[in-house]
Amino acid sequence: MKDIKILQNLFSAIEGYISTDKEMEIGHGESPEELIALLDLEKSGNREDPQVLSYWIDKYLKYCVKTHHYGFSNRMWAGANIPSIAGEIVTAISQTSAGSYEAAPVSILMEKFMIDEMLKLVRFTDGEGQMTTGSSNANMVAMMTARNLFSSRVKSAGLFGQQELYAFVSADAHYSLDKTINILGIGLDHLIKIPVTPKGEMDIPILEEKIEEIIRLGGNPFFVAATLGTTVRGSYDPLPSILELKEKYGFWLHGDGAWGGSAIFSDTLKEKYLQGIESLDSFTVDFHKMPGTALICNVLLFNNRRGIMDFACNVGDKSYLHRKEDSGGDYNLGAHSLQCGRKVDSLKWFLDWKYYQKEGFGERIEKYHKLAELGEQIILASDELEMLVPRASFNLCFRYKVKDNINEFNRELRNELQKSGKILVAYGFIGQDLTLRLLLTHKDMDEALLSDFFKTLIDAGNKLRRLYE
């Protein structure tokens, strides 16, 4: 009975949390010391008392950042879709690992179904894929696979005595590529970062120059990662131009679509931003970002490489767990994953897909794109705001205009908005310039709410400017 009571209290708390999203505040950005005092983590209660759990759940929900608030635009995700939340709860209750078929048959079949759906959507032929713990992990598996293919001995002998390998990324690529090349033992000096154009895209003539330089030095240009929606600016590296170089030099071309890869759901936006995607060697996209699936939900796809994951990742004696002679042996997805235990992410992904369908996700992504266009128009028409760089796709990089100490002012403005509990907006840097970075990922965001966002921000900026003056 205690277990049932705990769940009853939990669902009551969840219902209250979700139903007050329009009235609640995001959070006030307390310091660690302030929050420790508010939480009173040393407080104890009666052993195995359901009310103790209710107390701490209420505390958590009270002081956590309300990511499903309309003013939360601090990350590339916001509150999760309800179907995927239901999937998350069900997978927690069913408590299993998606590593072997015998322990998780339903989730594995759902995962393989969704991977096949994605392969068809991206138009990869004779491909395969896997769900990973996020695009950082997916980028690493993609580079590891390319490494093992380009040097047949590296999987057994390591990098010792091998031709030196070099990877190429945009200067604005995600830092997970730095982590990847470090973890794989290739070395940070072997990650060549290509400058970007004024549009924020990888400079293709410089990329070819660097590839030629590495070849002259006796190195192997084995891997290029095209960023499909950079973190700050939202820029897409030009796939058609990079594919021409791939044809010429034979490197593995990976598409990091963690953010902007969601354009695949819209035929219009896919044509605009992802021309040539069907010719990539690998591609990753996060469904917990613009599509809104509960964290974390990622897929890595391989093109024309059936069996490549088994080649790249399957090592060691796993006979205690994975046996091909068993029924479902070919469905033991943990055998070609970096992890043994695999969180069941497929159900929430599957439920979202069945509920919204491809058309629903396409409409959502197109709405975000149109709202980004509207937001740019609002900024350009404003006397107080300015675009730091032109909009590349979905991201809006802007700031409040002041004559002096503009970086300091906009950082303080952002902090004041957070303290108010109304807006938590992201910020970053383009060169030495601080930019406020608006990311539209709330499924219920509309023109009225977007206008309210800018009005609140401008009002706060005007108030702060008077203090500065």
C-alpha cells in the first residue's frame, strides 16, 4: 500500500506542476549557498514514510528551473512532450536495460522500427543505426567508426606506428568533437578547426587547403564533421560543397545535426538546409531538442554501411549476455553499443512518433522557423535592440544597444531577467561580442508570447539602462 500511496502522491504533484505552467516563475537563479539554505538537505523524517518523499518531491518541483515555462529559452530544449513523459514513466516502472533482446524485447523492436523510419526519412540506403546517450556520444561513435575503417590495424594494435590521422571541423563546431578526438587517442593537435565565413559556415576553400597540407605532410585526412546548425548562430555547413571534397579525397563525412538536423521533418526546410544529406556517411540528430521528446533521445545513423556497428564496437567476450545462437541474438543491440546497460529511450521516442507523426513534427519545426523570422523582424524594428549577426536559421543572436560596456550590460540584463523569474535566455559569444541567444523550442510558443518575450526584455533593458546612466 505504501508504494501505491507514493505513486498517488507523485501523480498529484505532477498534475499540479504541469497545470500551473502559465502562472509559475522559471526560477530566480539562487546561488548554491542560497539554495542549500532553502532546501535544508539535512532535514530528516520518519523511515519509509510516503510523506517524506512527498516533501522532497515538492521541494524539488518548487526550486527546480521550470523548463516548460514560456520564458525558458536557455537551452536547445524546453518542456517535454507528454507522450514521451508517459513513456519515461512506463520505462522506469518496467525497469530494464535495452542491451539484450531477452531482457527488453519490446523496446528493442521499437528501437529498430524507429531507426528504420529514420533511415527512410534521411534516405540512407542499406544503413543501420543506434540510439545513443546524446549527440556528443554519437559524434564519438561516428569518428571511431571512421578511424577503424581508415586504419584496419588500429582496432587491434592501436594508433602506435600508424599513419597520423586528422579530422576537420568548423571553428564553431560543438566542443564534443574536441572531447571525441581526445578520448579516441588521436590527439587535439589532429583536430583541424576551419574558420567560418561571415555567414558562420565552414570556409570550404580553406578546408581544401588544410586537407592538401595534411596530405603533403604525410597525414591521413580521414574525417570531416559538417555542423548542421551551430550552437550559437544556427549556421549550416554547406553539404554540397563538402560532398565534392569527399568525392575527391575520400574522407568520412559525418553530419552533426544535433540541433538543426530536425529540419529533416519538413520537406521545405530539408531542401533549404540539408541538401545532400542522403550522401553523408553518418548523421545524428537529437529528438529532445526541437522535436521535444523527453531528455535524452538521440539517434546515430550510418549510410550504406550495414554491419559497420558490429565491426566498430563489438569487442570482448559477451557470451554471458549476448549469444547469437539464442532466439533474438541478432537483436542484442548492446553488443555494438559503447554501453553494456542501455537506458530504454525507444518507448518515449516511439510514442511521440505515433502521437504527432512526421507531419506534426514538420509543422512544429516550420512554426519555430517562422517565429525566428518574426523575432528577427521585431529586433530589426526595435530602437533598443540589434541583431549581432543576421539570422542563419532558427537562432536569434541579438543584444540590447548601449554606448559603453555593452557586453557587461547585456550580461547584467540577462541576469536581472533570470532573477525576475520571467525569462531565462541563453547567451554566448561571437568573437569577443556577447550575444543574447533566443532559442525557440517550446511547442506552444506563438506570436503573442514571442511579442511578450521581447516586450519584457526591452522593459527590463530600459530600466537597467537608466541605472547605468
